[in-house]
Amino acid sequence: MNREKKILFVLLSLMLLLGSFGIINIKINPIKTIEDPKTSGFGDLLGNYYDGGYAYDVAVSGSIAYVADGSDGLEIIATQDPTNPHELGQFPNGIGLTEEVWISNEIAFLLDTWWGLVIVNVSDPSNPIEIGRQEGTFHSDLFIKDDFAYIVGRPFVQQGETQPIQYFQVVDISDLSNPTIVADLKSTPPYHWGEAICIENDIAFVAGDCLHIINISNPFDPQVLNIYQTMEGYEDGRSLLFSFNLIN
């Protein structure tokens, strides 16, 4: 891992740690430039956009930033002029809580705490239109690969629950208007759960209670290859996924 990647990894891990204790509460996504980290430090603040929401996640395509803005749904922000970002459009998701966003070919895939996977056409940024959804309430992160959405989550478990509960889900998105669950993985007590997912070739790496390594060469029949306990008592595997992304 080179110097810049180490710095980014340490910063992200520190932010997660402080956030887990409620020490920091980030509500805006400042636009930074790190063209030459060796001479410009961590980047100069060029501009920011804040309209009262809570920015959980962001995806960028061209000069447009798509922000998963919690109760405000999806915010679509023009960034051609980094000193003056401005809103192009918004997809309000009712009473939901939009926490993750993935952009592919002018389609936004949103993960919502209440509504599950929501698929939105953003070809006209000023008028985003929902074209499909797969309802669910356990979602934490997603990864789009080919015609499938791979979703992980932390399931709600009632006291005394003993039935198998899913923590990994595969959704066929070949028909965007009718996304369909085609496979899932379930666990029994002590329950597994996922916070973040990254896919390399046909292997899914899921971080949560443990690092789960899953063969997805056949999306209709995912197979767990290994489960690695990262640290006893450590309940957030996102840093592990950050590390994986940075060293590859």
C-alpha cells in the first residue's frame, strides 16, 4: 500500500471510529482536490452543497454527484464548477431513508432502510423517475455486477429468534422494472450480518460480523468459501473493505 493509500485508509478508519462513538457528525460532502497529495496535503476545500439532509453515500458520473441523502432521498448535484455546486434534481423517497447509491448507465440503484432496492432513471437529472423496486428492510450495502445486484444487510432479530435469517441477497436486475430475488444466504444463531460488500471477479467479500468470502460464479447459487473472524467483539467490518479496495 503506497503512502497516499495509507493516509486515506487511516483517515477513513478514524472517521468510522469517531462516528461510532458519536464524536463526529458529518452532514456535508465537501468537494476536495488532491491532484498532487505530496504538495497540497489532503486537498483544498473548493466548495460544498448542503440543504439540510444527511449525506450517507455518494456516486459520481461525469460532472454530476448523486448523493444518498437519508430522509431527503436522492440529491443530484452539478459539479462542473466545483466552487459552486448546485442541485439539478431530487428523488424524494417518501418516508424512507436512502443510505446507499450506485450509478450505472444513467440508472441509480438506491438502498433504502424502509423500501429496499429502488431503481431510478436519472437520464434527465432534473426529473428522476422510479422504474422499479424490490422491497426489503435489512439492507446495508450493494454492489452491481452484470445483471445482478448483490445486497448485504444487518437483519432485524427479535429476542429468542431461532429461525434462519438472510444476510446476503442476489437480485436479478435484467428487467429493471421487475427486479427479482434469485438467491440468498441465511444464517442461524449466532446470526451473521453484512455491512459492506466488494466483488472481485467471481468472489464477493462481505464485511460485517466476520469477513465472508463467497463464490458468485453462479449468481443463482452463491457458495460460502470461507468465513474469517476479523477481531473478537469488533462489530463493523467496513474498515476491512476499505483496506481491500485500497490495496487492489
